[in-house]
Amino acid sequence: MTEERKISIVLAGQGNAGKSTIFNYLTGLHQHTGNWAGKTIEKFEGTLYYKGYTIDVIDLPGIYSLTTYSVEEVISREYIIKQKPDVVINIIDSTNLERSLIFTLQLLELECPVILALNMVDLARKKGVTIDSAKLQNIINAPVIPTIASRGSGLTDIVDKAIELKEGNLEYKVPRYGKEIENRIEDLSQYVKDVDLPYPERWIAIKLLEKDRDIVTSIREKDPRILREAGEAITKLEKIHGHDSSVVISDERTLLASHITREIVDIKPHRKLSLNERLEIITTHKVIGYFLMILILGAMFVGVFSFGNWLSSLFESVFQNWHEWWNNEVGTTFTATLGWAAVESVLALIQIALPYILPFYILLYVLEDWGYIARISFLMDNFMHKMGIHGKGIISFIIGLGCNVPGCLSCRIMESKRERFITAVLVTLVPCSAVSVIIFGLVGKYVGILWAFSLYLFALIVIFLAGKLSSKFMGGEPVELIMHMPDYKTPNLKTILSETWDALKEFVYIAAPIVIISGVFIQVINLAGWMPAISSFLSPVTEKWLGLPAVTGILLIFGILRKELILVMLAAYLGTTNFIEVLSPQQMITLSVVSMFYVPCVATISVLWKDFGWKKAMAVCILEILFAIVIAGIVRRALDLVF
Amino acid sequence: MNINKGQVRLLDLEDGQTGIIISINGGKMLTKRLADLGLSTGTKIKILRKTPFSGPVQVEVRGSKLVLGRGLAFKIMVEIQ
């Protein structure tokens, strides 16, 4: 036994099997996120101190298989093979057992110590499915532990088992497939024996038969003769089975998974439709489903913004004298003014984050954990397809309504680079809470609530057309949607809070620092007295083309920091918060339209920059500025006909 | 593309109908991808519901529910049960 008593475990499994719930339960506050080396995919790490052990936990990305189809899959299998964690915990959605076992077999092929966590056994039981975990343990010769992650049940058993695996020398056995395939694997393993690669021989043999891109390349470098042997084996296999050997191997796993499932599962079908099944039918109904979706999202949106306005004005009354206090106590010197710029940015961030973004994300993750967001993806897939992306993209749009930063970051769930970019660009056109503050504060309050909602409809049309255009411009076929539809379940408070915090964390750690720094920077420009020059420089656009007061030029510069600044500073420059005295309805609507589209805020730009490079980020900004100016000018002229 | 008698596109099944996957009219990548997800030839697949305006289809495969894009459902050939 080593003195340090360290154990490393990784969590592997599909996205919605409860992996992150288990990760959060095990590591609690001792977690940190980073990126996988050279990738924009997040890496979640945490530490657990238990029974004198220091246990490092890594949460692998949620994946369906261990091929080379996506970056996530490659990262996961490379990590398991090369880092050789002491234990791999495979978290399985028990309501989705058979298909999950296909992944388990792939894990076992890697010849690493695996513990199976049969999660959500309670939900499976509700559906009339009982799983004989002892029998499963015998068949695959790896520990199997039934868990209910949302209640924390079974989770300490997993850790105890992991310690046992680490300390003892528990044997594990690889899954065996059909006889003639096993013969091929065995033959090939003989050839692979002397090749110097960090992978198990048997696994290399299987991957060669599966024509795995990465493994074939590695073998070609080491000993190309082996490829000839593999080629012969493949030809034999394909002759017998009549289709591609890569599919033959997949089919073998599927067949084995299905055999195992039949051995261990007992299903008692319900006669009556359960409440959840009824809900399923209603919420995905051809007509009622869409109606309900608009109702639910609309209610959520209106609810959050009424609450937000109330709370925000409460904050307003608390903060209102602070500036005066600062000027009196700290002074109005150059540094003091810059100091106030920083403080003001923090206060403004609080006024956006707590009243609007926080409640918005809590409700969103209630819907997500309940299972409703997957239904929205289902209902909206066709609409999203017209923009060249698939149904999952709608999730990023909805997140973007809260704040564009987590919205853009969430595009990482899209499968291809092309999809990720299109979705991110479209998210920057989604009116975030800050833009909504402008829309409701100007148009909603003084022109009419229907006008405010028309602006959202207008944004939707713009996003749709922009999507159509960009998918045409980018070329390529959209990836088809393949998504697991989770059953409805009671939302779990802990999961909701931790997901909300994850989204809010991105706002706090990524958006906030950039906003504060650039807030100070712009104040420097202001103190240098360059603002009038800027506003007169921009006046051909603001005054002549858009018909707005010249001061809006300055506002739009500040708005790059945080969009709601446009409203705050408008009041400061025009000397009143009763905007109807100084702006006509046309001007209010025009200003809102410009604010919606003219450029993503600095924080969002930084995310685009990080994920897609500065060239693309800049191109998006320039295009959106030009587009906003043109479209707002047209809107302005159209409005002059109406009012 | 050869379409035999009794063999239809998954998309052509009605809600509630079950078929057995016969072939996939797509590239090797797609066939392999679907096989890894448990949608190989010989697999029973049931249409739970389709959406209007050429939306995706919801299916049941191996005891779990999946949503497949319409383009995919177009490429999967099944024999009606």
C-alpha cells in the first residue's frame, strides 16, 4: 500500500444518465473546470476526501460510444487508455439499459477496471422494469451497483467499491463475442503483440477490424505488415456477413448487449397509461404541443421579466445615492472616477444577474431536469433545420435569452464545427436580458407592450433569415438529429441549482471581468474628452440615417460593454428617465432595433474569439454592425409611415 | 438503391407501426454510427410519433426512446411488421 493513498476515478457514460449529479455529489465544492489540452471542450475535475483516501474524480464528456466520431469520444478513450485511472465508473440510465450496455462493452474492451452504476433504478421500476444486478455482475465480471443519484443513494457504495478495486487485485474480464469473430481477434492479437503502442493488444485487434481511423494510422507507422493481415481478416469477415466489417463488430456488441439484457431484465408492462406518458403525448402533440410550448416559454419569459423589473428597481433605490457618496468621500480625481467606473460596472452586473439571469436560469433548468427541453428540441428540429442546424440548437437560443455568454458556450453540444459556429453566431442575435431591459424599458413602457413583443418576433425572423443565409454561405449538409428522449421525471433541486450555478459562473468569471475592465477603459476615453468627437463622427449614421439624437453615438459605444448601459446612459445624457419627453416612439423602436443587433457585447465577442479565432469573431462583429445600421434605418423609414 | 416489395422507408410508417431495419441508404460512416447506437439491420423499430411540416420522428428502439431527424428516417429502410 502506498503511503499517500490516492485513487483516481473517471465517470463515463451518456449525457443524461445522471453523470453530473454524481460528480457534484462526490466532489461537492472541491471541483474545478478547465479545458482538455488544446480543445475547447470543458474538463471537469474534482477531489473527494474519504476514509483517509484522496480521490481524484474526472467527469468525461457525455458520449454514446468510443469510436472516433466526435472529439469528445477521442478525448474520453485516450484519457482512459493513457492516464490509466484506477477505476472507471460507468453510469448507466437504467430506463435505457440495452443501448447503454453497448457502451459498457466498449469500455470493458479497453481492459480497465469498471464499476457499473445502474442509475435511476427507481424510474425503471416505475416503468415496470426490474434489473437483476447480481446476475449482471456475474455476466460481465465487474461490480454492479444500483443507484438513485438524485437522492444520493448507492453513491458511497460506489466509492467503497472503488477503494476495494484499487486495494485488491480484482480480475476483470473482457467481453467475448461470436466464435469466428473471436478467432479473427485472436489471430490479429498475435501480430500486434510486439507493436509498441500503449493500447491493449486485443483492443487494437478489434479496432483494426473496425477500421478505426486513429488506430489504423498508428499501426501503419509502426508496422504496415499488420494492416495486410488485418485486411485479410476483414475480407473474410465481410464475405461471411455480407456487410462492412466495422458494422459487423458494432452488431456483435449490440447482439451481446441484447442477450445480456434479456438475461437480467424482467418487464411487467403497465396496462394503464402513466401520468408521464400522458404528458408525453400532450407535450409532443402535433398541434397542442406547439401551443403548450409557446405558452410555457411565454409565461416563463413574462414571469422572469416582471419579477426582474420589480427586483431591479428595488436595487436601484438602494444604489441610487452611492455615486454621490463616492464623489464626496473618495473624490472626483482621475483615479477616483475610474474607481467609480469599476464599482458602477459591478453594481450594474448585480442588477442584471440577480433579478433577470438567475431566475431565468433556475426556471430553465427546472424545465431541463424535468425533461421538457428535449421535447422543445424535438418540436423545433424542423424549424432549426431550415437554418442549417438541428433541434438541439434551440437550447442555446433559449440560454442566450438569459445571457449570450453561456448561450454561445452551450453551442459546444453541437456535433460539428460548422454547426457550432452557425449556432453561436445566431445566438449573438438573440436578445439577452440586457437587451430585453432596453426593449421593455423603452418600447414596452412608452410605445406599448405589443410593440415590444413585435420586436421579439422581428428578432426571430432576423435570426431565421440569418441562419438560412449563413448555412448557405458555410455550405455542407446539416448533421441529422439523433437524440435520446429522456422520460419525464421530478426535477431535482440540487441538480437545478448546480446547473444554474454553472451557467451563472460563466457570466461571473468570463463576462464580468471583461465588462469591468472595459468599463474603466471607456471612462478613460470619456475623461480624455474624446466623446463629443466620437458622437459627431458617428452623427451621419445616428442623426442622418437613423434619425436619433447625436448622443446615441456615444451610447452605442458604451453599449458594446453591456447593452443595458444604452438605457442607463440615455437617462444620464438626456437628463430624464421619462423618455417620452425626449424621444419619439419611432426613435425608441429604432434605438431598440439597433441595440438588439448592432454588435455582440465584449464578453460574447471574447467567447467567439476563444472558440472560433479572432478573424471569425471580428467578421461577425463587422457584419452585425453593418446589418444593424441598414435594418434600423429601413425600420425607421417604415415607422415614419405608421406613426 | 433497390427497394423491394414490403420494404419501405422508416418515414413511411404510421404512428404506432413497427418495422425491422433492412438497410440504411447512407454512407459507411452513417451506417456505422447508427450501428454503434444499436440501430443495426434486423433491429425492431417502432414509430411513436411523427411531427408535421417535415419534422423529426420519435421512435422506440431496444426499449429506449430516440428522436431521429427526418433525413435519417428517410434513409432507413424497414420491413413493416
